[in-house]
Amino acid sequence: MQTEKYRGYTLWGHAILQQEDTPRPARFAASGTITRETSVVEVSGIVGVFDSNELAESSSGLAWCRAWIDNHV
């Protein structure tokens, strides 16, 4: 999980390991959570699937959070 501060909010980028019964490389689903102080403001569903944990957290999860704030605040 990665976190950052943005415009007074705390953003959380999540990566969820996608397990499959095939011998393919691991894939990670991305999601994001926005909090302010101790309250949850918004939570995404899965916003994409990536080949790495880091890409899922930062490129998609945190990006979704920033875009949500830019469009709603």
C-alpha cells in the first residue's frame, strides 16, 4: 500500500494480488481510498489490473484518488 497527502486529504493506493489457477505471472488489481482526518471520504472499486504491485498502487490507485478529488472538491 502506498500513501500520499493531496490537497488536505490522505490518499491510499492498494494492490490486490489476483490469484488464478494458471501458471501465468502474478497480476495485481488496483484500487484507491481517500480519507480526511479519521474519516473515509471515498473508496474506488477495482480501477485496473497490472503486472506489478507498484504500478497498481501508484499509477492507478493513487491516480484515481487525485482525479476524484480534482473533480469533486
